[in-house]
Amino acid sequence: MTMSLRRRSTSYFRNLTTETTTKQDPKDQNFTQTLNEICTITRSKPRWENTLISQYPSFNFSNPKFFLSYLKHQNNTFLSLRFLHWLTSHCGFKPDQSSCNALFDALVDAGAVKAAKSLLEYPDFVPKNDSLEGYVRLLGENGMVEEVFDVFVSLKKVGFLPSASSFNVCLLACLKVGRTDLVWKLYELMIESGVGVNIDVETVGCLIKAFCAENKVFNGYELLRQVLEKGLCVDNTVFNALINGFCKQKQYDRVSEILHIMIAMKCNPSIYTYQEIINGLLKRRKNDEAFRVFNDLKDRGYFPDRVMYTTVIKGFCDMGLLAEARKLWFEMIQKGLVPNEYTYNVMIYGYCKVRDFAEARKLYDDMCGRGYAENVVSYSTMISGLYLHGKTDEALSLFHEMSRKGIARDLISYNSLIKGLCQEGELAKATNLLNKLLIQGLEPSVSSFTPLIKCLCKVGDTEGAMRLLKDMHDRHLEPIASTHDYMIIGLSKKGDFAQGMEWLLKMLSWKLKPNMQTFEHLIDCLKRENRLDDILIVLDLMFREGYRLEKSRICSLVTKFSKKNFPFPHLCLEELL
């Protein structure tokens, strides 16, 4: 509980003190003594409910004044609620409005939303309007959005109208938990209640964010234009939501327009806003535009932090533009921003990607020399880079080095090596690594199985590949589409054309599109076995998927069909040509 909440809770009890002092007879010393004793017992004894009545057989526990006095003296909302439940179930006590209101307010102020909710179940208890206002805000702040909506509906029935600010708290809560459906329902209640008649910038901001969350960014943009026309302006988080949404849709002209609107409205874009734009541009390989925005923010007097520099460096490294990445690396250092472990790993990966392993290792050693501990991230970065360029032996050496140094090997390390070994044809070593991965207690991913299935199909061991596919299915892992391509090619290589054709039909029934090479390989295998009827079926399926044969294959097939004097009942010669 925050200090402000504690102070407010104390004020409730102070008010109670004044109220009960005037009501309680000061001459009744027995009452005060018994009250103090009961407060001590309920505070200190664990199972007081079983013995309290027998300890005070002549005391009137159902006296409303007694509970208010108890609430004041106990000064503990949760103990008071427990005591109230006991009074109602064992002593025939029926709490009056003042008792319930006092306890309800204290519970709301203490942030005890579930306890306050339980108090609403008492018959005939209707909290004061101010109390209800605080309660619905508390529900929203605790993410209990469905309860919020139910309470708002109930309040509307009894004619209570929460303020726009309370609605806004709850709208934001719905957004946080991804319930945009409730955002629109709450807004509809606002309009029906008359609260949403006048434009509230905070409400509009919530609606724009809801549009963006539903990928209806242009609707949010239109709403923004309406607000701006009335001379109002939303806050940065709303602009950021629109920028992020348009970046996802690759609407970079709109992104630029929103950025200029922010500047024109003197709603200065934050570093986070620029980072969202740069991230979006880099993810879509708009590196020139990203670098222009990055330079623009520096020209406007912003000071990019280490996170921003690392973001742009990573973007350049991902695209293999290491010269640009190096330039920013040294610029960052010159400005006194020391690269952290993540920044080092980004650059190490960049060097590995362009096959400059000497520089990658040099940078890795520099990172360790600066006190950054060798860990799974840095090792995984080096291992991934090495296997990408066929240096599987060096990657394997680093992998074993991790074990010697007591560094736990993660799934990325295992998957990288499994893929590298499969590319080198080291099937036994790759299978052994998968077994070790399972022994270590790691949960394999699709990337753990796919290279092995491909390799097994390549060497004709389709039974082994099927066993791995079954293992994936048992682990609820969905194979990628190319895995089925490997199976079809592997089966047709073995001469198991019936199962290969069956697998192809299954793949199409699952709405997966086979690769062009899968069709071509199957046709070549069928042609060698003179299975001309099956070739026509495969050709028909191939054409339906939008593929066309190469000229050399067309000539070869026409020759094959002509030699056999094969009629074309399902596929005319003109269509093939």
C-alpha cells in the first residue's frame, strides 16, 4: 500500500472515531473494556471464531454501534471484514449502511478490490456514488475488465453516471489486456449515458489505440485528423501507436506525415517514437530511410542512447552493411557511450555474417577483457556465425568449450550445430546432439527436428524421418511446409511413389503449397519409371498451384509421351506446351 493510500485509510478511521465517540455512551465502561478485549482476541488468536461467543455469552454482538466501534479500534480493514463475515453468519448481525460504507471505502482505499467486491454481495447495501466511482477505477487498475463492464451496466440501470475520467481508466485497462471488444462496448455506454458527448482527448486516444490494435490504423488516423481539426492534440503514446501500426503496414509516407504533425503541434517526438520508426524501417530493409531518420533526430538536438545506437547497428549488421555498422560503433564510443554485452554480440554476429571471423574473435576477446562474462549469448552468437559459413568443426569446438567452462548450453546453440552438422552430412553427430538436448531437459523446437528430417530424407531413411515427425506431433510441434517437401522427395527417391503421391495430396489438403522443385523431382522420378498416368496427375496439381515447367522438361515429356503413343485424356498437348 502506498503512503497516500495509508494516509487516506487512516482518515477513514479518524472520521469513524468522531462518529462513534458521539454515539457511544462514555459511562459504559464495560462496553469499552469488552470491545478492547475482543479487538485483542481477534487480532492475536488464530481460531477465535470457535470460542468468542462462549467467552462473552451476555454481550450483544448484533448491536450496530458495536461493529462501528470495532472498525475504529481495530484499524485493520481485512480483520474487520473477517469479523463482519463472522458476525453475519453467527450472531444474526445485519450491517447497516454506515457500517458497510465505512468498511467499503477503507477496502477500496487499501486497493483490496476482491475484498470490496465481496462486500457488495451483502443484501440492500448500495455504496455511495463517490465510493462506486473509486471502486470501478480500482477494478480497471487491477485489469478486472469484465467485472468493470458488468459494474458499469449495473450502475447505468440504477441511474449512476461515472465520470469521463473513470471511463478512461477502464478503457486503458481494456487496452492493456487486449480486450478491444470491451473498449467499444464501454464507449457505447459512455455515449448512451451522455458522458461521451463532449470530446475528451484521453477517450479519443484510447479509441485510436484500439483501432491500431485491431490493425485498423487508417480509422485511427482519420479520428486523429478530426481531433486536430478541433484544435486538440493527443499525447505521444497515441502518436506512437499510429506510427507502429503504419510501420507494420509499410505505410512510410503516413509515418513521415505523423512525425511532421507531432513536430508542428510542438508535441516533440520522444526517443522512443524515433526508435519505433527506425525499428520499423530496418525490419523492412528500408536502411537508407532509417539512417536518414536517425540523422534527423540528431540534427534536432536529440542524443541517441546506447539502445538506439545498438538498434541501428543491428539493422545494418542484419543486412550485411558492416561498414555502416562500424561507423556507428565508433561514433557511439566517441560520444562516451560504452557498448554493453548486447551491442558487442550484435557486432560479433555482423562480422560472422560477412565471414570475418578474425575480427569477430578479436571483438569477442575485447568484450571479455572489459569484464563482460562469457555466457551463453556470446557463445551462441559465435556458433551461429561459424555454422552459417560451414565452419562446423570450429563451432563444435566452441560448443564443447562451453561445457568445460560450466556455461549452460541453450536451445539456440544446439539448433545451430544440428543444422550445421546436417549441412555437412554428419547425420550421426547431429542425431547425437538432439539426444543430448533431450537429456539436458531442454524442450526441442521445430528447428531442432527440421534439419534432421531433411538429412534423413536425403539419404533415403524416410522411416527415420517419419519417426521424428511423429515425435514432433507428440510434442505438439507443427512442421514447417518445407518438411513435407523433404518427405515427398525422399519417398519418390526410394521409389515409394504411391506414398509420395499420397503425401503430396495431404499437403495440398492442408492448404500448404509445395515447392516447385518438389513437383519437378516427383515428375522426374515418375518419368524414369514410365508412370505416365501419375505424371499427368502431378502436372495437373502443379498447374493448379500456378507453376509452369521449364522448356527442357516440356520437350522431354512430349518426347516421352510421343514414344509411348500416349493419349491425352485429361491434359491436352496444347496445355502442356
